[in-house]
Amino acid sequence: MVKSKNVTKVKLILQPLKPEQLSDVVELDKLCLGGLWNLEGYRRELESPNSTIIVLSVVHSQFQQEQIIGIGCFWAILEEAHITILAVHPDYQGQGLGKLLLYNLLQDARNRKLERATLEVRESNAIALSLYEKFGFKIAGKRRGYYQKTGEDALILWRGDLNKPSMLESLTLWDEEIAANLAKNNWLLMKES
């Protein structure tokens, strides 16, 4: 007889960014992106009706304290979702949390009736490129010297057909993959609006 192990699930909260989370998001930005945006930049995003910005937090059970471990943002520009930020804390990478954030950004873009998505990514960022490729993004061009601190080029990635039935099918498959991955890693996802 095999005894089942009681495994405690770790609670994740996915929600829109709140004003009281701004300083934590700036710290995560510094850690993951080298300080892409400052406090005022995130405040502008929070106040903009054209910006969707979500955060992913882990709840540490002993203190019931939330720690922001992921962030995603896009700008709605005409029919396009321009993804500006997608980042996961280094201690939590490789667990499918970037997929979770990207999935939710694309789902929201579709709900807003946007037709396509685009973003820039470091040419050397193989992990991010692999993720975007799995989500149907294709290379559409290159921005030379895009990253000012390093002079590195950025690849412009593009994904169309957000409002087509095929995208709904893809979202359903990704949702199933993400749910299985969260279960495998003992994550319990809570969504707040």
C-alpha cells in the first residue's frame, strides 16, 4: 500500500498592479531588467487607460506575506498589444511562470479585441526567444543598438491573429499546459481583478 504524501501547495496571486505595490515592482525591475522603469514610470503605466500591467506574487505561508515575483505589461496601441515588460524573479525562473504571465497578457489583449502583439527582446536572450516562439511569435525585424547600456540589438517579434478562432484554440492548449505545470510545481493560482 502506497501512502500519499500531503504536499502543501504554495499560493500564487495574479492581479493587476496596485498603487501600494509600486516600490516592490521597481525593485523587481532593477533585479530583472536593470532598472528599465523607475517609480514614476510605473505610476504612469498604472494610470494609463492604454496600459495593462499585471503582477504575480507568491504568498509565504508562515507570514501570509506577498512577494512580487513577476510582472507583465502591454500597451494597447490601435489594434496592437505592444508587450513592454515580461519578467520573473531569478529565484522563480524555469517553473513556467513566464508562460503564465505571457498567457494572461495575450488573453487580455484578445479580450480587448486587439488583433496582434509585438515586442522587442535581446537578441542573446535564448530563453525568452524560446518562450515567445512557443506562443507563436515570429521575428519581424531588428533594432540595432536598442539596449542603450550594452548597445545590444533587439529582435522585433510579432504575433498576429489574436482575434481568430485559431488563437482561442491555442489559448486553451496553453491554459492546460500552464495548469499542469503549476500543479507539478505545487503552485495554487488565485486570480484577483
